[in-house]
Amino acid sequence: MENQEEFDRLVAPIRKTTWRFYAIIAPLIAIVAVGVYAYYVQFTTGLGVTGMNNYVSWGFYISNFVFFIGVSHAGTLISAILRVSGAEWRKPITRMAESITVIAISIGALFPLIDLGGPLRILNLFAYGRIQSAILWDFISIATYLTGSLLYLFLPLIPDLAAIREQQVGGPFRRRLYGFLSMRWKASPGQKRRLKRGIAIMAVLIIPIAVSVHTVVSWIFGMTLRVGWHSTILGVYFVGGAILSGIATIIIAMAIFRRAYHLERWIKPSHFRNLGLLMLVMELVLLYFTLSEYLTAAYGSESADSAWLGSLAFGPYAYLFWGMVAGGFLAPVFILALTRVKSVAWLVTAAVMIDVGMWFERFLIVVPAMATPQMPVSWGTYTPTWVEWSITAGAFAGFALLYAVFSKLFPLVSIWEVSEETPVTEPVPRPAGEEVTP
Amino acid sequence: MTDGKAQGEASDDATPKRKDGMDRRKFLKIAGIGAGAVAVLALGSGYLMNKIIPASQDPRLRGSSAQSWVMLIDLQKCDGCGACTLACQKAHYVPFNQQWIQVYTVTDDTGGTYHLPRPCFMCRNAPCAKVCPVGATYVDPDGIVLVDQTRCIGCRYCMAACPYNARSFNWLQPSYPPEALAHPYSPEDPYPVGKGVAMKCVFCAAMVRKGTLPECTRGCPMGAIYFGNEYDDAVTNSKGETIPFRSTLQTQGGFRWKEELGTDPRVYYLPARR
């Protein structure tokens, strides 16, 4: 390793684990355990333990599915798009983004399974799968996405793992793990060339795959004849929202790990600033989509459209809807657009608001459209039960837990990439006014 | 970011990695064999599953193209008593909280009210069958949309796709009396069934093939529900009245629910006021 001190600091979280780590993961494990127990209850009793019914037959689970698959777009954007466009500043944050992708897909892909009435009959998908069904499209694209993201996370890990293996980091289990995963990496010119080529190919491949994944997720809804779903904007709306929630999540993760593992030297205010600008752009794009979606429905005011919109704006979902518009869209735009408040703390605040707003948005797409009456009958109602709350909480805790464990097994910053010579003419956009204060 | 291909090949031999046992050719070979094996397994399992049920016993292939069932409901005659729903629930051991035929009370634009019995509309272009990921929902040769509950994985995409709320779900395990438990399950008469599967009106598929009217039709004291074979161009109600199908629709203002969706239902209505 060219820079031993840099290496030591970046693998420090792997070398030593303090009581703080256990203090954080213990409650996470407890929440996941409650979620697992809730699923056990649901598995043995039936989906009747949830708040879903014959009118609102999809609820929290499908909302979580859309949300987590959306968050998984973090890795694609930061890592693949920035890599392809040659933005060198991405280097210290790519690994964090890519690991979010893999963890979020893994959690998100569980939800359609949790939502199944007959999970034991899942193999029918292989025996009788119909490619005409959007669920098959989803199954194929998410499986492809997970495979591709795993490869895309794994390839740039190889040189780091080889270095860690050489330095004898960790106990016997981890040493064997690193030995196995580093695949006899010797940093020979041929290996380096092939690795770079592999990464480049994956970076290009993963972008259309990611776009297809969230488009196809939206098509599950868009292909039906339901008011609120049967709309051409759904594909881009979902992809835009996915990228937005992905950026918000990576900003939160960066802030947490930067503080916990003292990564200030690599994760600089400029990273937050650049991502903050990207987040602002995506936020504006999403506002535009939202306006297009709802104004088109409102202006034409077809009776079914009006009923659905009325339930969002004035009905039982009004708090969530206006909460999303004000707290998830408008307020973060102001925070992000005002240069004077562009500190890390403010950025993280905006990111949290955006993530919460995006979860609302997913829920507001799934549930009100189902509650809107399709026949001359009263509105469907949906009140999630403790089972759904517990499983949802378990998923979020599981996400954090997996991420924490990942940070103890693998370096969160790509060591070999940051130790490569940084180009002198790095384009760092500077705001006209203030310098960023961390 | 990538090197040129020619340059890559030239320096390939200089790398010591070849001796490690995994070169590109070998990797590609293994990957190819793996992908092939997965494809063979996937296709083979589907083929085998189809072979396990001989075609003669496949309930999906029962019925014949000589029948094309249709239902005609005269809304003027319906008084909303709900006897159709009860008859259906009793005969099919319909699980608690489900109404395979549901009677809505509708207030129309004039402020008047009428009653609208809604069975499954048995769409010729069925959105539910279109979206089913495993083909558990299918249209039988007589045009009846059925659910094979042994295949259903319970994703409820069909419920999301149905524009008429005609589907129910076994959220919990239904309870059955002993005689129902002894009944042999078939998609045409789906009981007993377990939890976590989609349920719906079956147009009494097994009965109608034997020449009996469906339960709801027989159970309607007003004779509002007519049922018959489209090819015979005649439909019959509980009072034994048989009326011509096409010409009745044409002269009495026959319509279907949400016709604009293009689902092409097999259930027709005559208006409540005409």
C-alpha cells in the first residue's frame, strides 16, 4: 500500500469495534426480531392480520417495496452515472452508494414476498410464469438489477480486499472471507486492466438496468385500468422519485459514517454540496412531475379523477398529501436553494425530509387509488395493523443493520481509488456566495 | 476508461493470472454452461408440470366452444332483496365476508335509486387474467373466468386489476362444515380452499354445463337474472321465462358496466327505468 496511514485510517472500523457499535446494533436487532415475529404471526394466521381488505388489497408492504427499490437508485446514480461522466470527486463516496443499492434491493425485494398470500407456492413463478404479467417483468428486472449491483459493488472491492488480506486484518473468519473474495488479486497490469474494463462495462450496463427496474415497478400500477395509476407519467415519475430518494439516503449515510468513523478527510463538504445540488435538481424535476400528474387530472376533472384527487387534497389522505407537498417537496427546495444555509446539517435535514416525503409519496400512489370506489359503493378504508408497522420498522432497522455490518466487514471508502492520483483540474462547482461550513 | 481490444489481447499473455486456473475462456465456458443449465431447468420444470396433469383431466380444458355463457340482468325487476347473494353463498360455501354476487344500491344522476347486482362480469378481455403472473386465473373454453386456487400465489394483482371489485381474497383460513370439506376441489367449484388465495364468482361453471341455471339466477324471486348460451341467442330466468338475447338487448337499451374500458363483459344489463 502506497499510503499506509491512509489505509490504516480507512480500515480502522474493521480492525476495532467499540461498545458504541454494539449499542447501536442491539436495538436494531431487537426491532428486526419484532418484525420477524410479526411475519411469523402473519404467516401462520394469514394476511387477515393486516389492515388490507378486499377494496384496499395492497398497503404498507407494496409502498415499502416501491420505496426501497427507489432508494436503491443511490448507487446507480452516484456511482455509475458519475463514473461514466468522469466526475472524479465521486471516488470516496461510490462504495457507500453502491452498498446502499445492494442492501436496499435486498430489503425491497423481500416485500412482494412478505405480501404474498401463498409464499410457499412461490415456485409456481418458475413453473408457470407468464411473461405477459408485469409481475414477471418485475421479477426479471429486479433479479438482474440485484445481480448487476452485486457485481458492481464487488468488482471495485477486489483490490481493497487483497490489500486487507495482505495486512492480516480481522479474525480467522474475516481473513478467510477476504482471501476468498479477493480472488488472488496481485495488482498485475493485466488484472488491473481487466478490472477497470469490468467496472466500466458494469457502470454502463447498470444505468439502463436501474432505469428499467423502476419503470417496470411503476408499470405494475400503470398497466391496470385504475384511476390514479393508469397514467403514462408513472414510469418517469417513479424513476425520478427513485433517484431523489437515493440521493437523500446517500447524504444521510455519508453524514452518519463520516461522523462515526471520522472520514472527514475523504468525505468533504464539497461532496455534500455537489450531492445537495443534484438533490435540488431532482427535487425540482419531481415537483414538475407532481404538478403535471395532478394538474392534468384536476383540470379535466373527470368524475373518477376528481373523486381520487378530492380524497388526496381534502379527504382522509390530506395530511399525508399536503405533508408531502410542503415538507417533502417545497421546504427542501428552499433549504437546498438558499446558499447561506447550505451546511451539512441543513443538507441532512433536507435529505431526511425528502426521504420521509418520498415514503408518503409511495403510500399515496398505492393506497388512495385502491380506496377510490370502482363500483357505486362506499370508499375503501385502510388502517395498518401492528403487524404491518412492525414489519415496516423491521425493514428500516434491517437496512441500517445490514449497512452497519457491511461497514465492519468492508472499507466504506474505496481505498485504491482514493489513493490513485487525483487530477489537478478537478471541477468542483462553487456557489457564488458562501463557502460551505460543515 | 477501457483499453483497446487489440492491446488487451497482446498483453494478456504477460499476466501471471493464467496459471491460477481461471482464464477468460474457462470463465465464459462455465458461465455459459451455468446459464444453459438454468434455462433447461426452468423450461423443463414448466414442461414437467404440464405433463403431471394429463390433458384429459385438466379442468382448464373442460367445456366446449359450443357454449358461450352470458347473463342478462333486468334492473327494472331487481328489488335489491339479496336472495341471489345468499343462494350463491350457501351453494358455494363462500367464505365469510365475501359476496361473489354483490347487490349495490345506486343513486344515479337524476337522484333516483336502483339496485345493481354485480357477479363477476366474465370479461372476454379479462384484466385479471392478463396480469396473473402464474396463469392461476384463466378463461375456460366456455368463456368463464376461473381461478385455480392450487396455483394462485396470492399476490392480489388480479384484485388491483379488476375494475369492478369482483374479486375477494381469503385473508384468513375459511371455515367449512364437514360436508364441504369432503367435496373434491376444482376451480369450477372452489371449495374447500385455503388462506391466501383469490376468490370470485364462477358462473356456476360445473352446473351450467349440465343444463342447470346458476344459483343466483335460480335464487332470484323476481326473475331479474337471465342466463343462457350466447350461441342459442336465448336466456332464461328463475321463472322459466326464456327471452331472445340479442334482440332484447337491442330493443330494451341493453348495456354493460364501464363498457368504455374495453373489457367486453359477458354480463349485460337492461336499464332500471325505460
